[in-house]
Amino acid sequence: MKPQPRSVAFGIALAAPLRVAVILAALIVAAGCGGSTSPNAAPFSQTSITATPTTAATSKPTVAPSAKPELTVVVVGDSIPFNSRDDCPGCTGFVDRYADDLRAATGKTVGVRNLSQHNGLKVQNLLYELRDGTERADAVSQADVIIVGIAHNDIPWNRDDDACDGPDNDNPDLSKYTAACIATEVKQYTPRYEAVFERIAALRAGKPTVLRAINRYNDWNGWPGHPLPPEGVAATAAVVVAWSEMICGAAEANGFACADISTAFNGKDGTKPSGLLLAGDYTHPSDKGNEVIAEVLAELGFKPLVP
């Protein structure tokens, strides 16, 4: 569950600095979720058979099909790609939707290994899990398509060591999210994201691979029962835009195409509420949100597997 915003911290005197924060954040050369245990490793699931999403608490390996699929999609990251039943009951995750699009585009059988984790995974932990000899490194090295979704949990208000309001992650003071602290956070985390994307690209070096990343949407603006004043909307938008630009920049520098979920959910200036694109917890994507993410991914095409 996301921390509570300290809405009372805002006032008229704070409006100008935060408007500056939004403007400066757009000039920065740069711009998730937890609570449960990690799923067990799952073998391939065929998209010709509707995949049943696993829950964090009761995940079980999917029964492997009798024939190895012609193409394999591997997903690594946090709980946004995980699609837990607890987060979004009855939803079809964007990973499975995207795999269906890939099957339609190629005419080939497609298997999915969704190795994302519903445990508050952060970018540095993912890098550690990609070291030689690990399950995720082995899976990535054999994948035809790799999707990385690791945008949510390292954002400043989810941490207690950030340069904005420090240990107040349980009750973040959004009035302190200035252009200066956002720039500090982006500078600190850019090399970490670059290292993850560089590592994954290296595991597939020289092999035709669809490399995709997703950035971050705003799960604060529009949160039912937690209205933000205009200054709070501006602050959260500034952070998410900067974070998303950072992630896409790090991904693209290493040969990934980046699905701009931030714009798809929140508009060009980042201030549109995510609204019905999020599930009841207002953190994970709803069924409609999963559909939108899959569409943004598919719009990037399937090169080099499809001309």
C-alpha cells in the first residue's frame, strides 16, 4: 500500500516553487510496488491457452506445454507486470495481451515466462538477480522478447533515504519535492537503471531480440479518498515525468524501445489522473490499464522478429 500524502503541508507560498519544479523537471535529462512474496519460477505458458494469473501468496508453476514454443517472452521487474489476482481480480495482464499480439504478428507459437515479483523489488536487487548463473539471467539469455518493468519502487516517496523528504516515506511531504531534489535523485539512479538494461542487453548480445521497457505512471493523482491540492498534483507530476524520462533514456541507451506509459496514463504534462486505468488499490493497473499498456508496447512493433 502506498504511503499517505501529507496534503496539509501545502499552502499558497508553496505554489511558485512547485510550478518551477514542474518546468525544471521537464528539462532534466531523465523522467514500484510490494507487499507479497515472490512467485515461484514458472515454466513456459502458451498464449494459445489462456494463461491464469498467479497470486503472490499462492503462485504455482504453470504446467509446461508438451512442445517448446517457437518464441519466448521473458518478463522481469516489480509487481506492475505481475498481475496478481489480489490486485486486479479477473484481469488479463498486459504481458499475456502482448504475447497474443506477438503471436498474431508472427504466426508463431509464443511462450511466456513472467519472472516479475510482487515483493517490493528495486532496481539494484534486479541487477543482483541477473548475475551469471541465476534463474533470471539464464531465462533472459534464452528469450526472444524481453520486457523490463522496474519503475515503481525506487521513486523518492517510496524510500526513506531520498533527497526530498528523507525518512518521511510513510507520510511524504510533497511540498519538499523540488526541482533540485528531483535532479539529485535522477542523477543517483540513472547509472543503476543503465546497469540493468546494459546487463540484459549483454545477455542477448548478437542475437535477434525484441527489447522493451515500460516507464512509470502516476498512482497518486486521482487516488480516491486522497485528493491532492494543485501543488500536490504538480509535485507528483514533476517526479513521475522526470523518473519516466530517466528510465526511457537508460533503456534506449542500451538498445531498448521504451513504452511511454506515463504519457498514455497521465497525458503529455503528467497531470491527468490515472483514474480507471488503475485497479481498486490505485497502484496496479486495472484490466483497462493492462489493455492500454499492451497497446503501447505493441505500437512499438516487433523488430527484429518482424520487419
